[in-house]
Amino acid sequence: MTRPLPSAAWFLLAALTHGSSARSQQTLPVAPADPAIASAIAGISPRRIHDDIAKLVSFGNRSTLSSMDTDLPPGTGVTAAADWIFAEFTRISAECGNCMEVRRDDEIEPGTPKTRILKDTRLQNIYAVLKGMDPAQVNRRVLVTGHYDSRNSDNFNTHDPAPGANDDASGVAVSLESARVLSRLKFPATIVFVAVAGEEQGLNGSRHLAKLARAEGWDLEAVLNDDIVGGDTTPGQTGQDKSAVRIFSEGVPAPTTPEQLRMIQTLGAESDSPSRELARAILDVSHSYFHATEERPAPVAGGHARSQMIRLVPAFHPVLIFRRDRFLRGGDHTSFNAEGFAAVRFTEWQENFDHQHQTPRLEAGTLQNGTTGQIQYGDFLQYVDIEYVANVARLNAACLATFAAAPGEPAEVHILTKALDNNTELSWRPPAGAPAGTTYEVVWRGTDAPTWTNLQSAGAALEIKLPISKDNVVFGLRSSDAAGHKSPAVYPMPQNR
Ligand SMILES: [Zn+2]
């Protein structure tokens, strides 16, 4: 049975969507911030993030290839960095009564001629698992990752400095700091905090971990890859935007079969992969926890406002970029995409290529302000904006917490196409381990709109009929718990029954 809508709601929906307003600029109602999550992200510490990045830089050169060197000064190289990350996750876990399991995903990557790994090379990913408290949902996981390896101008140089402060100690710091603040909370589903190696040689570490996740049957709902999230600050640089972080997501899933591709083309579903729905869900979460900078009079005893103003929340927002990654560049999220998982990349608004993959040096050239002078090359801590990294960490932590707290994504989401009419009928099944009180929301947008504009609650029903032509809009369906934590939306596939 289809759950009938109240007639007034039906009329309103029909009026909204049968006219030109299917393209309405409306945005979804913002879910209330969860006070426990808000408090956790308020605990994100720029000082700790600074110290993490400084510590990672102190290992000198974190090239994954240095794992095979026997002549490194003590306390330098990629293995020393891996050991420190393992110890740091272990220390964080100890502070929450050993709430996390800290692991190494260790392998020998075979050497291959004419690649960036010429000889057999030890490669280890370090990760900490904050196990979900609900036995019915413990296998559902959300994951945050950054790569702890670095490089300089020469892929095979393992001895000269490769500080890698922005690329990608910043992303590892996001993973570590997310673990620090979220390990104090309990979630029904599992959160995995990761630092991978081998990114600079061809995403080798993340590929190994994504395959492990597939082999071990992880129900991996969301992967957040933070790579180059330092908010590069270079004197004279005018293109940087410290209020924005880019979220890259693929449109058509990487492992699509020819039949699936034909279906995507038929439906016009080129912008509705699970990764793209994850990106939209990140945008929704950001609305709950980040607002434009707002200043209010500071409250004082007696109710009289003074002239002093307080800043409530830092202005910060994700900008969704509808492509897999930047031109000519790749990242660890694509390893997870290749295994069929929803995965996106967080990256600063504007990169400075003088401060990535560069052997530290001074060279004459044209400066950011157009004058000539000595250019400082090298990925140093001094170019990283710690407050910016902290904002990226706050957004990551809010997303991880929200998705781990929400019920899983609804299953078997279908749009029923038997009737040739101008309505839309959707049906679905509850997610695995759905807790009591799970409800569902239909979201939709015009076919030419990038993000969801409309929402209709379906309550606890498992089908709904809407007076909206399925030909004119794109639908998604998401789960919500009683507190308002939402899963990412699921694109409904047609079912002709
Ligand atoms: Zn990187």
C-alpha cells in the first residue's frame, strides 16, 4: 500500500512541481545540529593539528621508497613516521579506555620496471577502528583518510628533505584529530581513521586498503579523503579562499559495466553516483554545523548588551566540484571508487605548485605579485594555515559523526515505472540493522539543478506516491533517525512491476 499524503500537502506539491517551479531555488530545511557532535567539533584543536604536521615534517623525507633504506638517520624516513602514527593512534585509544583497535595493513609491493616502484618495497597503512556500539550496525563503516608519505622533485630521492606539510601531513592531521574528538563519543556504526602510504607512487597504499575492505566485506558507506587541505598561504597570493574547501566526486561510478552505463545514459543519472550523493550529503551536514560568520552582542548579566561582539561560528563551506579529481592529478579516493565504494576528495580552494612535490630550494623567478625575485620552493609548514586545516577537520568530523549516527542508507530503492503517468511512486526496504524510529525522506531537484532543492518526509512508510512527474526531476531517498541524523541519499533504480 502506498502511504497517502494529506490532501493539502498533495495540492501544495502539485502546485509547486507542475509549474515552472520544479526549478525552484528552494533549499532543504537544515537538520538541527546534534549538541554532542557540535561539542566534539568545538574540541578540534588547531594547536594539536599544528603539532601533528610539525611532527610529520620532522621525519625529513617520508617517501614510501625510504622504507627499504638501511642508511637513514634515526627518526627519519617513512617507517619512523608510520611508527609514530601507530603510537599516536594507540595513545588516543588509551585515553578512551582502549576504545579503538589500532592496526597495520602491511605489504610488500613488488618492484616493476619503468614504474615509480622499481624494487620490492614495504608499504604499510596505519588505521584505527572505533567500533560501532550497535551489533546490528557494527559492520557499517565510514572512513577518513590522508596519506602520510611525501615526495620532493625526484620520486626516487629518499634522503633530501620532502617536508610534505600540506601534501599530505595536513590530511593525516585531519584523520588524527577526528579520532581524538570522536573517540570520546559512541556511535552505532563504525568509524575508521586512516593514514595511508604509497600515494605518491600511484595510490598503492589506498588500493591495498580498498581491496582489503572489499575482501573483508566492509559495508563501507562513505570515504572522506583529505589531501592538500592546508589552505596554502603564500605572500602575494590572491586566489586563495580560506572559507571554501573543494569536494571532488565522480559522476559515473568507476566499475560500471556496459549494461549499467547504458542504464545511466537512459536515465540521465550521470550525476547521481553514490560518491556524488555523498558529496551532496556533506553539503547538507555543513549547513547544520557551519553558518556564515554571524556576530551578535555578547550577553552580559542583567541582559544589557555591550558593544563587544562575539563571533559565533567560523564562515566555512564546501564547494562541490563535479569531477573525480583535478586535471592531471589523482588521489586515494579513486582507489575506493575503483572497488565500488562512495568516496570523495577534500582539497583546498587553490593549490600552490611551488609548495608541492618540490625539493626545497631558492630560485629566481616571477613571484605571486608579478615582480621578480627569489622563489622559495618546498612544502613547508610555514605555508599551511592551521586554522583552515582545523575547519576542514571540523567538517570531516561532523560528517563522520552524522553518517555513523544515522541509520544506514535505505536498501532496494526503486522508482516504479509500470504506470505510464505523471506521478512518481517510490519503494524501498529498511537499511540493514535499522534502529527503531527510522524514518525516510524523499529529496529531489530539477534535472538541471546540482543539489537537492525539495524534501518530503515519508515517515516510517516503505513507499510513497507523489504528484510529480518522474520525467521532470531527479529523486533520492535517505534515512533519518529520531534525532535527525541523515544518511546520504540513494538514487532510485527503475522497477517495472
Ligand atoms: Zn597528496
